[in-house]
Amino acid sequence: MEHIEVRTANLKSITIGKLQAKFSVDGTRILRYFIDFWHNDLDLHKELSAPEIYLLQGKVDALVAAWDKKLAEHRKRSAITEGKDAADQMTIEAAARLEALSGILAHTLKVDDRVDWEALKDHGAYTVDPRFLEPKPQRKTTAEPCYQEPDISFWDVLFGRKGRKLAEAKERHETSRRRWQNEQERNAAAFSKEMSEWEARRVAFEAEYAARKQRFLEEQAERNAKVDTLDRGVSTGDQQSIIEHATLVLDKSNYGDLFEKSFVIDYVPDEKTLLIEYDLPSPDNMPTLKGARFIPATGEIRETHISEREQKANFDASCYQICLRTIHEVLEADEHGNIDKVLFNGFTTYVDRTTGRDTTSCIMSVLVNRSDFEAIDLRRVDPKACFKSLKGVSASSLSALAPIPPVMELNKEDRRFIEARSATGWLSEATNLAAIDWEDFEHLVRELFEKEFDTRGGEVKITQASSDGGVDAVAFDPDPITGGKIVIQAKRYTRTVGVSAVRDLFGTMQHESASRGILITTADYGPDAYQFASGKPITLFTGANLLHLLEKHGYKAKIDLREARKELNLRDYR
């Protein structure tokens, strides 16, 4: 059979029809060959024909060469279009980010910063299907055998065989009936057993359903009771409740993707003063992209950035806005008059160009009276002038990164560590670590590492709630070679942990002057996280590592991320 070869590197783009031939009337010779081609990317169709196969092959080669050229031009035009579109999109996004910097303060003035306690509660119903879906057993039944009259012929009567035939028919019927009765009894016994087992499974299912539903409702009530307890604590001026309430407010503050928030909060009841140490964005991480242009000749996207002067101005303006916004948010959310003053100390971490090392410094500080601040119309102020009028302390230009002594400092030693509690007594193989209460998870990590360090005289303490960038636990390892101060962060996550969490830990290590950092999660880490941790004194614990460490110390649990994601809707009030 004759055939056609299609020689091209773009064969997947071409659909080839069947080679056909037109014969003479007598069918003895081929008059002409035909073949169809479709180009899927160019949306073209061509039928080729020739009297000889070699002539047809030449036409196919010419067509494929022409289509390859057209495809290359099409892809080039597409690449240019895609490049231009990508550059245009980058320009739009860059403009939006730069615009967002100027609206940091204005954004919060449109938001009610008060905490909606009911919204923090879990009012979801128990959604597991209560029906026992296993089919009910069916009893096997067969019809009772009927008596079959024998065929009695004239000769049977004449020769006296009638009686014998009737007796045989009756005996056959009785035998069939006895077999039928025995089968019915066996079926009845088997059915009774199946029904008993089915009923037992149904009762067990309903009992398990009721137990799980009860556990769900009890855990839901317990979580909601914690929200009520926090609400009451705030209304009565409880110190820890006020700190957690302020943490809730600032955690909820939405800065989009401009930067990741990190802060530490304290409260002085006697002076009704809220103290905030806030990690301002690093000047090295501020958005600088102004626009992008696609260069067709090289296929690259060329970026343009704002000037260094504009970068410094944006950094200064952003920091002043963040300061005023933070003070506004905590005061607006304070419905019970717990706060008379707010201290804001703004820190930033940057690369010291003289040493090449990361450096953290306090670059702005202000102590504000509530009455003075609430008299200000934030919609119309110049953030820097407003900060200065409140007797805020900073260098003339924040972008100079000149360290300043804070107006007042947080006392981190007296209330930093909170009382530990046992978190392993309730563990079982059915415990899903990715779905437990976040405080229980932090205490579990503390207790686990306490056992790990106990053999060498180490100590592990858990810290009060602050924010995601803070320290969840601090370990003190007395080993003179490998020991020292170790900061531990516990992330009860159901999604991959990104590089930002590892950067936060590294920054915290430097701030705490820690020799080592440990990040523990119930999930896993992205490749950027591992790359950043490489070569640094950071240990990344995955969910699998955590389960292994638990097993080492005699505990068993599980991690089911998919199940946890279903259970964690508004579970924690943090």
C-alpha cells in the first residue's frame, strides 16, 4: 500500500486524513491520489491530489513547509501579543500597588474596626449525613412446589399401572415439598442472622453518629464559650483579654499584599495604656516597579522603576500612615474605654550597607492620649505633620533609618511567659493535629520539645499570644556547644507554608539574639522556604516530622489536612 510521509517538527499541530485513490472505470489502474490535511493551530484545511504518489509527496512537503513558516510567524505574533499583554498587566498591577501605598490610612477610615463577637463564633450545623445507607437484607423466597398430575394413558389403566404412577407422583411431590421446606428454614435462619447483623451495624452507626454529633456540639460550644469569655474579659478590663482583643483588631486589618503584619502588644492596666511594637515594612521590600515594556526584538520585558527619591518618599509616607492607622484601629475598636493612651514603636529590618548584615531598629515612636487623637480628622491630615504634632519621635526622614530611643519600651520579661499546661493526655490515633485548637497545638509543641530537651537539662516556655510573626515558645538549651536560646514557632496550617513564615522566624531569631530557630507545621513547606532556610540555623519540621517525634516519645496522632480544612471554618477566634 502506498503511503505519504509528513516531515515536520510540528506534527502534533496537523491532522492527516486517509490516503485515497480514484480508479479507472475498469478498476485496473489508479487515476489520482487524494489526501486531506488540517492545521489545528492555524485553523486551515487543504486537500491535495496528484496522479502519482511521488508528485503527491512533493505537494505534501511544500504544504507542510509553508504551514511551518506560517506557524512560526503565528507563534511570534502570539508571543509579541502575550508579551505586550504581560507587560501591560505588570504596569497596571504596579500602578495599583503604588496607589495603594497612598491609601493606607484612608482605607481604614471606611472600615468598622469593632470586633463582631458573633461573627467569630461557629454557628455551623453538624453536616454528616445521619442516614444509615446500607441496604436492608432481603429474604430469599421460592414458590412452593405444586403437585403435578401424572399422565395416565389407556394402557396404564388397562394394565393396572395407574395406581403406581399416582403413588410415584405423590412421592415426588412430597420429596420436593420437604426440600422446599428445608430450604425455607435455611433461608429464614440466614435472613434472621443477616437482619441481626444489619440491625447491629445500624444501631452502632446511629450511636457513633450521635456521639460524634455530641462531640461536635460540645467542641463548638467550648470554642464559642472562649469567644464569650474573651468578650466578657474585654468588657471588665481584664489585662490579657484586652491584649488579645487588640491582637484580633490588628490581625483583621487588611493591607492586601503590600506587606505582612507582625507586632507585639502589651497593656498597662494602671495607666490604661496599650503598648504596640510594630514591624514596619522593610525599605528593601517596598514596591518600586513603575511600569513594564515588552521588547519584540529580544522577547524580554523591560521594567522601569520609580526614582530613589520617590522610593524614600513612599517609605516615609507608608510608615506614618501605618502608625496613625494602627492607633486609630485599636481606639475605634475599644468600646469599653479600656485604653486612654497608645504607645506605638515602629521597627524596621533592613540591610546595613556598611556591614551587609540585617539590622533591626526602632525608627519612630509616639505616645498618644486618646482625647488628643480622637480630636483629629484623619481624612484631611498630612500623616507626617500629624505624627509630629502628636510629639512623635523620628528622624527628619524615616528612610534614613536612623535609630531613635523609643518614648517608652515594652516590659517583655514580666508577662512574656504564660503558664504551661499538659497537651498530650488527650492524644489518640484519632486526634487530627491539623484541626485541634491553636492554643492546644502550641502547648503540645512546648510539651513535646520539653521532653526532647529534658534529657540535657533544657527548659521550654510558651509565650502569650501576640501575632503570627511572634515567638510561640522559647527553649533554653544548656549545652555549651550546640545549645543556647532557641525560638520556636508553631504553625497549625492546612496549606503549604510559604517563605514569608521562614523569613519571619529568621528576623525573630535576630531580634531575640537566638542561636537557632525551629518552625513546626502540620503541613509542608514550599521550595522557596527550604531554599531560604538553607545554610541558616533554622530547622523546618513538617507534619511527618512532628508525628515521628510524637511517636518517639510514646504518643500517636494523625494529620489529615483535607479533613481539617472542612472543620476549621471560623474555629479559632484568633
